[in-house]
Amino acid sequence: MREEQGSGMASLVPANGGGALAWHRWVPYAAVAWSLGYAALGIYWIVGGRGFPYTAKTASDVMAPLLARFGPGVAWIVVIMAGIPAAGMGAAMLRGVRNRAFRPLFTSAGVLLAGVLLLLMTGLGLLVLVGYIPFAVLGRFPAGKAQEYLQGWTDWGTIHQLLCLLGGFIWLGATVCYGRLSAGACPYCGRRDGPEGWQSPNRAARWGRIAVYVSMVAPVLYAFTRYAWALGFPLGMTEEHWHSGQQKGLWISGLFLATFGLVGAAVTLGLVQRWGEVFPRWMIGLARRRVPIALAVVPASLVSVLVAVGGIVIWSSLPQMIARGRAAKDIDVVGAVVVGVGPTLLFPVWGVALAVATLAYYYRRRKPCSVCGRGASTEVGKPSSGYQKRQPDDKEQRPQPDAYVSQ
Ligand SMILES: [Zn+2]
């Protein structure tokens, strides 16, 4: 799927930028359209339509989006604000309303809306569904569970969360566009006159590397505990608890989740390594072609949000989990919190570090702008001294767009 995505995306993007991924052209309209669509959904719920996602039932669900825990009153306010008022603001942003009073107001409201959509209106359930993809693809679910898993994806609650995830990214993009335009920066690349500072490729390579290593801590710790369980060490739990877990097959599914996380951590390394820029030789057909920036940025952004949300939801459910553990007699509460839940409490760090690493990758690899011409004087995209031979400005060495299309 990744390869398809890669060639598909690359064929849309000429090597010198522009084209369909000139997202600054369509994203502000998409934000208005998204909010109008959400307003229609809100009106449907107001007149008694079914499927309002923040009911008393979801408030007690530990997997549900956090917004549900604030109660239906707050949820209604947020749902209504994300509709018509947000669409109106989006329209004003499109018209370029940018005087002193409106600029900070619109920018902060846009960031707030994107943050609420991404972090409070999506839940832990999405991360769990994504985490079990390899398990499902390899057919490891028993028949009944497989059905349940598929239903999880088609459940209205999940679809609504995906809608919010999409809206969050669209609103983030629209706010970035507005911020660029109103600050007099290039709408296409966001660069301004003067030195690039922390956004320069060399500086981004440095802080990006740190972010990548930080992002690997949580999945590695998580894998360590789950591997211990799968290997038969009842780390952080009583023997009986471990045996009952084994009968349910918990340690095998945990092993899958942990391995998926580890593979993800290994792939994250690509954000600072050469194979994250040029496909390695063994990838026949793609070998030595340039990795499209979006191929790394799109999945990494999605994962960083899902992981961060998962972690935040787990943090907020911690008191509930501890209380439940205390009530059940056969659970070693301290062990369960430290070993069982502990690594997942680092998920917000994982999410933030991955987002930072992704941003660094983008700054490091983006080319001189084809619209404003800025960025041409700085050295582009070289994270380390290890592979200085390929000069990014040397068009001869770059695969041309046609080469991608032919894939
Ligand atoms: Zn530019």
C-alpha cells in the first residue's frame, strides 16, 4: 500500500513543487466546507437525529474521545462552534481579514479548533483499531472477534472520529495558510525574508535527530514489557493473572502490537537516515529514487496524533483503572500500573516527539521554493556528513517526475 501511495503521490507532484499538492490553494476552502458539513450534521442532531457521539454512555467509556467526559453540555457547545461559527471564521480568513484585532484571534481560534478536533474528538479506539491491523491482516483473530474488529471500523463512533481527524488536519492547514499570508510569508512554502534560523535544513537535522530518538523510547519500553509476557515472565502481575491471560491469548496479541510498534519505531529512523530520502537498492523498481516527502509526512502525522490521543486518554483513565484494579483481588496494582500501563503513559511523549521529528524532516528536505525562490542559498536536506555526494540542486541526479509516473 505504501508503494502505491508513493508512486501515486509522486505522480501528482512535479519535482519542482506546485501541482495538486499546492495545498495552500484548496485547504482554506476545504476548512469552510468541512465546517458547513459538520454544521449540517449538528442541525440533524439538534432536530433529534440519531448518532450524537457524546452521550452519557460514551462518557463512561474509557476508549471514547475525551470530549465525552466533559458532559453533554460542553460537547454540544463544541459541536455547534465547529459548525457555522467556524465556517464563518474560515470565510473571513479566506477573504484575508487580517487587521490587528482579528489576526491573533483567528490564528488562536484556528489552532484551538484543530487541537480540539484532533485531541479531544478522537479517542483511544482509533489507535487500537490501527494497532490491530497486522493482527487482522494475518488472520489471527478467531472468527467472532474478526467480525467484531471489522464492525469496529464501520461503527458510527469510529467514522465520526475519522471525520474529526480529517477536519483537524484541514483546519490546521487552513490556519497555517492564514498565518503565512497575514504575516507576509510565502503562501506556498511559508518562508520569509531573512535567515531561516531553526527552520534551516542543518538546524532541523539536529533537533530532528533528537526528536526521533525520544520518539523511540515509548515503543521500545512497550515492546520490552510485552515481549517479557509473551516469553512467559509474569512481569508486574501475579502468576495466576498471567495464566488466565495466556488462556485468553492476550500475550500473543500483545506481542503483535508490540512488534508493530517496534517496526514503527524502526521506520521512524528513516526520518533521519539516508533510506528515508532515497529508496534503498533492494527495493526493486523504486531503488535509488527519491522518497516523496509526503510519503513520510502523511503517515507520520497521522500516527503522531493517534498515539498522542491514545496516551492522553490512558492518562485520563488512570484513576478509574487503579480503582478497578484495587477492587479486583488478583491484580498487583503497582505492577499493573508500572509495567502494564507504564509504557503507554509515555505515548503522549511519543506522539509529540514524532510530530516534531516529522516537521524537522519536512524542513530538512523541502526544496528551494518554486514560487518565491527563497531557500535557494541554503544547503538543502543534508542531515549528516555521511552522504554529501548527492547535491540536491543537481537535477541530473534526481529522478524526473516521469520516472515516478512510469512506476
Ligand atoms: Zn516560497
